[in-house]
Amino acid sequence: MVNIGDVIFQIVMLLFVVLFFVSLFLFIRGLRKSQVYRSDALKRIEGKLDKIIENQERQSRN
């Protein structure tokens, strides 16, 4: 005969495993999104620095 406590325990453990993998997936997805955001921000900063350097070179020529 099946004990109801054993069934509940198995269901709870299965839910913990599912919750772990869902959490891991969401964590990795969040890391990737923040990495893309940082990459875009670095590209914008690099473009601004290039403009500043060009302006400095123009001013030093004049």
C-alpha cells in the first residue's frame, strides 16, 4: 500500500528539481541580457571617445 506521506515527499522533491532548473535558466538568461547591454554601452562609449580624439587632433592641428 502507498503511504500518502511518501507521495507528498516525492511530489515536493520533483517540484524542487523543476524549480532549480527554472531558476538556473532564468539566471543564465539574465546574465546574457546584461552582457549584451554592457556590450552596447561599451560600443557607445567607444564611439564617443573616438569623436573626442578626432576633435582633439583637429584642435592640435589648428
